[in-house]
Amino acid sequence: MPVAAALMTRKSGPDMKIAGSSSALHCRQTKTRLATLTLMLTLSACAALPSNGPTARAVLRQANGANGSVKFRIVDLDLTTVNELNGVKQPGTDTPGSIATLAQDRRADLIGPGDVLSISIFEVGVSLFGGSGRDAVGFDPSARAQNFPDTVVDASGAITLPYLGTIPVANMTAAEAQGRIAAALRGKSQDARALVSIKQNVSNTVFVSGAVNRPGRQPLSLARERLLDAIANAGGSANTSEDTVVRFVRGSNVVEQRLATIRANMPDDVVLNPGDRIELIRSPRTYTVFGAVSKISQVAFETGQVSLAEALARSGGPNDATADPSAIFLFRYAVQPQTGSEEPVIYRLNLLKPESYFLSQHVAMQDKDVIYIANASANQPAKLVNVINQLFAPFVLARQIAR
């Protein structure tokens, strides 16, 4: 037995070495598999971690791929692109806007229902209202006037005068109404004349309301007031012209246009017609900032024009800890000069290039633009490490306390 045991011991020596080597190899393979599995779990966990937006790589991948219902293209902001953007005319700057399409020439001196008329009748000789034109000496050739109380045109467009009855005057000028009254006096008075003036103009008015300092009804005159004249007579806009929309109603047509795009005596500054309605609405222009910033926000322009550089500064700029400064995206529906249609375009600004700070000063923001600052690619692993630390920190602390 001892010999056999010794022989067995000597014989098993190399086998033990082989077994130990095999065990070490197996251990290394196991560690490799665990490391690979850990890496795969880490990557999958990184993909599942919450994020406030895609990385630059994800944005570029979707632009180049066929997925997604909205097709867009990405354009790098360089000197050529900035010059092209500045060369595109903004709506309403040099071309007539939507209000100009409602231009219509109508008279503003016609009598209508609700108008208050001042009527005087002058007679020579035998008077219908003032007795005989003769005195003790003989015939009196002087004219005598009979002033009527203020006369309101009724809903049917007629007035009623003593001894003359009902006289239609709607859609007549004051001179035409004078002739109609004089014709009614024939045979009732000797050489009668009438004088008619519109004392209170109701039918030839426009209405100004909304964000103005003095809203109300405004009469039109033969000077033919324009749109900006009515707004000025109402005390002007209560807000800046860039943040004010003019809602113009003419008949059944309603159009809206920013006040800042309307120029005096230009086609958009239309001549007003009776019954026009003008409403000024406060509508601030804004842009929105998403992504790796200190706070996602909607920012008002507040001034006439805001550059991309100013827009980034107002939002606090890229977050130094999480942002990818080479991936600043400006989302915009750009109008194509050739077709006039809108196309979704993403303009990319690389703030790692010093020239980008000059270029961004010449890119004008537009209403409803969206700025997205992409997250750095290294953020997701860092987030995972933080999550793991938060998960295991209580166990490590408990173990230290237990010691």
C-alpha cells in the first residue's frame, strides 16, 4: 500500500500540473466571458438609460437612413451657408404680405343706417315752414333757414321730415341727399334749397380693438385713412411691433400679418373701407432650446432681431459637463426659393472651431426655431457608473459599519 500510494503519488504529479493548468485556463476563459458579458450588459444598459435627446451620431444616422416619417437634411454652417441664409428674403420684408391681397376701393362718404344728419332748408318768398315771404312794404327776397333737429337714418336707410314724409337717403352722398330733399319740396315751397351734412358718421367707420392703447370706433373721412393711420389714431400698439400680429377682417375674409412687416403707404398699408375690423394681438416670437443645457426653455426674442450666438448665450450655452460642443443643431422649416415650399433642415454649428463664433453672429433666428445641443457620447457610460454607485453605495456603507 505505501508503495502503491507512493507510485500513485508520483504518477499523479504531472496530472495534477495538467489539471492545475487547465483550471487556470478555464478561469481565464470564464473571466473573459464575464468581461464580455459585462461589457454587453453595460452597453445595453447605456442604451436603456434615460436621456434628454439623441447624440450627434444618432442625429446623423437618422438623416442618412430611410427610417422616420419626416425626411430632413443636415447642413453644416459655414461661410457659404450663412451667406445663402442671409440672401433669402424674409416674408413681408420686400414683398406684399397677406393683407395686401384684400385691397379694395370703396367709397367712404355714403350715408347709411345709424348716421346722424344735420339738415337745413333755405327758402325765398313763400315759405313752407316760416310763413309768407311778404311784409308791409312788399316782397322780401332774403332767404330764411329752417334747421331741423338732428335726424337719424333708420334701419331701412330713410329719414322722415315734416310735410315731406319718408325720404330714402341710404347709399347717397350728402349732395345727393340734398337734391332728393329739394325735389320733395317742389310745389310746397317757393325756390327751396336744402343743406345736408353728416354730423355723426356711423356707417363709414372702422373698428380697432385688441392690444392698442385706445380701442374703439373710428370714422373715415374723404382723406381715405390707411391701416397704419387707424392704428396710430388708436394710440399705437401696446407691445412692440415685432411681437404684434394684425388680424384684419374685411367682409368674410380674415388675414393675419405681423405689424413689423407693414410699411407706410406700401401695399400692406391698405386703404380702409367702411366696416373693416382691425385687431392687434400680442404674439411674441420665441425659440426653444433642448438638450445638454442647464434648463430647457422657451425664450422670447424681446428685440427686433436675435442672432444664433445671442440665442445660445440667452439659454446659458452648452453645459460644460454633458454637452458636445461640436454638435449644436438648429432645427428649422426653411422656405425653398425655387418652389416656395417648406423643407425641414437641420443646420449644424461646431463650436470647437473658432470661426463658428463669427458665423453664429450672422445667423438670424426665426420664430419657432428649435436649438438642440447634443449630449456627449461619453455621458451614457458615466451615467451607468453613477447608477451603479448609487445602487451599491448602501451595501458598501453597511459593510463598513459592520466592521
